[in-house]
Amino acid sequence: MKIIKYMPITKSAKKALRQNKSRRARNLKQSRLFKDEIKALKKLIAAKDKKSAVEILPKVYKTVDKAVKTNILNKNTAARLKSRLTKAVNKL
């Protein structure tokens, strides 16, 4: 099945498309940053490197909180994630 993408015709639709592209790029960048930070922390936890994990934990908190602020994550999901990561770091 072929997907047909329509190009905007009106001036307002063209502007909306430009806005959508820039917002999508910003959201993807924010989402990727958030996921990469968590992966880095999980890698340190798996390697049992407590010192480095404790150092990177506030950075992870910051990116998770920014993800909540920009509606990439739900606040309860973020709280659960932060709690689980902190428990894992403290367990080392």
C-alpha cells in the first residue's frame, strides 16, 4: 500500500509544517539524550562501578526532569524510573 504525503497549499499550512519539523527535531534530540543518559548509567551499574554511577546520577535526574517538563515522559513514570535507578546504584 502506497502512502501519499500531501504538501501544504495554504500559507498557514506551510508554516505549520515548518513548525512541526523543528519541533519534531527538538523532541527527538531531547528523547535521545534522555535515553542515552539512562543507558550510560545502566552500563555503569552492570559493571558495578559505584563511584562513576553516583557521579552520573544527578545528570540522569536532570535529563529525566527535563523530559517530564517537555512532556516526553509522564511525571509518575519519571519518579518510578528515578527511584529504581537510585535503588540500583545504592545496592552496589
